Amino acid sequence: MIPNSPEAEKLKELGNEQFKSSNFQRAIEFYTAAADKANGNQRLVCLSNRAFAHIKMENYGLAIIDADEILKEDSGFIKAYYRKGSAYLLLGKFDDARKEFKRADTLTQGKDADIQAKLKQIKQAIYEREFAKSIERPDEASEPIDIQDINVEQGYDGPRIDNDISEVTPEWCEKLMNHFKDQKKLHKKYAVMILQKVGEILKSQQNVVEYDVPKDLEFTVCGDTHGQFFDLVNIFKINGNPSVNRPYLFNGDFVDRGSWSVEVMMTLFAWKVCNPDIMHLTRGNHESRNMNKLYGFEGEVKHKYDDKVYELFQTVFNYLPLAYTLSKQVMVVHGGLFSNDGVTISELQKLNRFREIPEGGPMADMLWSDPIKQNGRHPSKRGISISFGPDVAHKFLNENGLSLLVRSHEMKDQGYEVEADGRVITIFSAPNYCDQMKNKGAFIIFKGGEMKPKFIQFDAVEHPKLPPMAYARNYGMFM
């Protein structure tokens, strides 16, 4: 037996301390240093711990790579199969997850209750997936909801739409937000009316919306909000409600994780219906059926409304634009850039976006890719799409006559990060993400004419005592 390295053991323990404090990126750094100095099984334990931290950071692709490295050296290392299965599960790749957990189950001779529970959950998820496929009617639109069939109870005290959707004014939107702050629900009838109208508006827009920011007007770009309604309200408190003088663009991932995703989504949609020119929205990777099943939005909508309203949300998500260009200078997209060179804005306008997010291709890249410090293209840390370097960003921007790429999709400690010689910005607007990351939130203000980014940071605000993922299935999101 190879003796353990005392130095590696100390570094591993420091990593464990950081992990327990939810400082997962710092934990990864310690585990990496420990693995470099460790011997034999000690090294494999460090890699397994690092894979766990990667899962916490949503770096599912990197967790799979760590697990594979372990299994090359020891095919009987049970936790490696567990980590790999967990990563696949959280990506919604149920068949791959089942294979890994079955291998772990074999090694434990069916005696590990947690592995057994995971296999049971995966079996149910696969059954539901196959059942949904069996009753799919791709040639028929989903049955519309007739609002005339929905009665409003006499005791309902929230905002109403008595005649038509034009009643959704700024004052109506403020009343809606106050209603939500009191932890009350918008009536189903009015929620459906807003969803139907916003669907019409979004469906009419281009894949890449070309928007000219008027000179001297301040245009605000926000990143992920992930169901953190009370932090969304705080953005408006800091920066002002949406108006003709203060339009907003929210760059995807409105839902999942946080437990007020319905409230976030209905607030943004209401402002969009109020005036399409003061609220702009792009699609994120979490505006998708697969992510919503895993990370809480499906359960939340069905708890607060019903299956039909959930299906209506999914239809509207498929209508969301994929990106914006601002004053022909700035491109705003949720994820990032592409697996291949030569992609043009005009080609992106030809994509069929009215569908579920595919596993590959330009649409998947736009919603899933991430920047990295090294030049070139590299495998994605997430397990979907790619990571792209500064050279890739410079080339794309130059070829399309753009100066700046703004994207979201990643939690940042300061709420934002600037890369690629100032030409790539990540903006993230969910502070203290999942009530544990301790990060700041941020948004960007662009002044028309100048189009130079000004960053505004903010901290998380208190919210009612409802934990993140309160409506999610127990797939072990925080395992």
C-alpha cells in the first residue's frame, strides 16, 4: 500500500472546510492541489471530492471527467459511479445516469439505500418521458385554455383584468408585484390572459432582435434571476421600474432553483404586455421542459396552477428570442458563442427557435456555452456545448461588426466578470444564489450613443422562509 501524503491530506481537509462553507470554487482549488500531491487511493478520494464540488458549481462535464479519471485507475471505486450518475441525472440524461447507478448498485450488491432510491427516481422519470412521447401529437397544437371557462372567486383581492389586456398598465404591474410580495397568487384567469398575450408578442419577434438604444437613454441589462422574486423587486427598487425612459433586458434563466419562479415570470411578462418596448426578454437554458422538470419550475406551476398552465408556459418559452443586438454594437445572449467559426447574425435569424432546446447546434450553443481564459474551443465544463476562448470571441465579434458580447449563465462572486480584453462580459443578477453562494448580484446600464457598460452591484434581500427548490423533485440537487 502506498502511504498517504501528509501535505495532500492537509490540503484535502482545507478543501472539505471550504466545501462545508459553500465556497465550492475554493474547495475545487484545494482538492486540485491535494490531488497533485496525493498517492494511490488518496488521490482518487481527492478527485471524487472535486467532482462533488463541480456538481455543486453545476460543472457537470468536469465532474464526469473526474469520475472517468478515477475509474481508469480503479474500476471498483463506487463513488466515481455515483458522481458520474449524479452529473448525468442533473443534466437530464436519465439513461446515462441509470447505467452509472446500476454499476454502483452492482458493486454494493443492492445494499445502498441511497443508490436504490436514485434508481427508483430515474426509473420513474424514464417512464414519464416515454409515456409523454407515446401520447404526443406533434401535428396538433395543445388544446387552448378558454378564459371564459375560468371563474374568479368573489374573495379574490388581487389585480383584475375586467375587459381586455390593455388594462395591464404600469400601475397594474406595481399592484401585481405588491400582491406577490404579500405571498398571494395572481388568479389563473389573468395569468392565462397575460401568457396568451405575451406569447403573441414574443412569437412576432426575430430570433436576434435588433434594438437601437436611443441617444442618452439608459438601457439596463440583467442576468439570471432564477426564481428569486424578492431580489427582482430589489432591482426595480434600486434602478426604477421599467418605463419608456428606463427599458430593461432580462437575459434568460428567469425560472428554476428559486421558489418564486412563477412570480418572477409573471412580473416580467406583465411588464412586457404593459409595453413591449420597456421589457425585453431572451431565452435561457432553463426556459426548457427538461430543466424545469429537474429544478423546480414544473412542480411550482402545477402547485400554484395546473398542468394546462404549465403547458402554456412551455409554449411561450419556445417563442422567446435567442439574442439581442443593441445599437449594432453589443450582442446579448444567455450562454455564448459557437462550436464553429463563420456564424453570422443573418444565419441565426433563419434558425427554427420555436421548439425545445436541441442537444447540439447553434441554438444549443447560444444557450449553453461558456467563455474560458484559454484560446480556442474546449469541451464544456457543463457537459453540453463548448467552452470558447478570447480568440473565438474576438473573431466572432469582428466578423459581425460588433464590439461587445454580454452573456449570463454563470454565477460570479461579484455579480459580473469582464474577459477577453474587455470584449466579453458575464452578468448574473441572482445574489446569494440558492441561498448559499454568498455572491453579489449585478446589472449593466448602457447609455445610448456611448454604449459603455456601467456595472451596478447589489446584495441579496430577505425573503420568506421558503427554501430554494421547494417544488423540485428530490433528485438530490444538493448531494
